[in-house]
Amino acid sequence: MKPYHQGLAAAAAAAVSILAAAPPALAQERGSPEARKARSSVESYLAQKDKEFQGSDRAAQARGMGGRVTSLYNLLRDKGPFRDRRVVGGSAAEQDRGRDALVRTTAYYLASVGMDPDEVNRLQRDGLDPLAAGAAVIGGGATVYDSVVVSQIAVIATVTANSASSGNGVDRQVGFRTDRVLKGSAPAPLTLTVPLPNPPADAAVGEQYLLFLSTDFGSFRRAAGRPGNDGALAQQLSPYKIESGRLTATVPGQDAGGQSVADLDAFLSKHKAAFATAANGGN
């Protein structure tokens, strides 16, 4: 059972596979086995995305977000980092569709976690780039700072309880004491439903985590016909574990980067206007 953020990671892996990681000659040698394989990957990816977009379109319309998605799509298309990315395999038209699918996926994702053009402009005025951060989350290579920028809610919290959820024997109810709110607003205490083996489902009482949460993500996914809890506070991205003041990756491929909580504090201080909360020194 995949949580929301791992489904996102799977989509990102498929997206990265069609981007320009292959030799330039691949696109030219259209009859080679490598070219046929790349072309097949593009076709499979596009078919998958077309089906996904049908659900996302329904969710956006049902939640009155059609205009927001369109505005974010236009910003990403015209100014976002995908506009110059080379896609390998397939025809020129398929390559354009592959690039456009990445843009659309990022637009839906940002909209689903509460981002809109006004928020994009506000963050950009403070020297941040939520378009690039969202593209990194979707296309791969997101840093902890990208995760903070695109998160609806970011908190540092300590585990207070961990017990089996009633019913399926897979979900865990993990309770937290909110130590610091870095972005947005979160209840203290808070409880997350997390399916095994996804972090922090196996967290021990007393462990501390940097959590990226959303109140909108699950509702959007549910409206799109994908797994999600309507209106529930849910993990938006995989958390980081905090050990001895340093951030530790909890899933393969997650950027650990050797950052410390002090590094994160320096980032928050630099962009104080963007992340001002009573907890981090803002107003």
C-alpha cells in the first residue's frame, strides 16, 4: 500500500526516465533498440498521465480549482524549469507532450497543496522559487528546502504514541507533540495515519521528525479517484528524522545533504517574511 508521497515518487521516477539523461545520439538513432525502448517508455508514460489527468481534471473542477490550476500551468509552462528540458525517445510531438505532462503534473500538485499564483508571487518576492521547488518534487532531486517551500505545513514534532489502527492491521496511528511550527498552522498534539512500511509508521516514542503536512492533499486525491482521506491532516512528503540535531533521510533517494536543524533555521531566518510564524520568530 503506497502512501500519497510514494505514489508521487513513482511518478517522478517515470518522469525522470524520459528526461535528458540519455546520450544525445539516442534521439537520432530512431531504429536502434535503445531508441525503441526510450520511445516505448515515453508512450507508456503518456498513457499513464492521460488517465491520471482525467481524474485530476474532475478533482479540480469539483473543488473549484480549475482557474488556479490553469494559472499555475501557464506560469510553469512560460517560466518554469521544464520548458527547456529535452525529452528522449518518441516523435517530436511525443517529446513535447512528455514535457507538457511534467508541467501539468506539477501544476496539479501545487494546486492540491494550497499553492496559487498569489502565493507563488509572495514567495518569489522573498527570493524563493516555488515553481522550481515543485518541479524538483515532481521531476526528482528535491532538497529539504524545496520540501519546505512547497509544503502547506512544516513542523518539527516528537512522537508521543504509536499504535495499530483498527481494521486492516497495516495502518499505524502515530501521535506527535508539535515542538515547532515552521510553516503554516498545525494542531498540537497531532495524529497521523501511516501505512506500514512507510515512515514514520515504525517510529518509536521520543523520536523527533521534520514533517511536511497538508490539509488539502488527501481531499484532492480522493476527488481524483486516488487513495486519500477527505479533509484529514496527511503527510504531503516523506519526513526527515532528526538525530543529534541533524536531518536523516527516511526513504531511499531522499536528499539528506548533511543539513542540520541549525542549517534549516538559517534558511528560515533568511526568508523570515515568507515563513513567519509565532514559533519561528515571525509575527
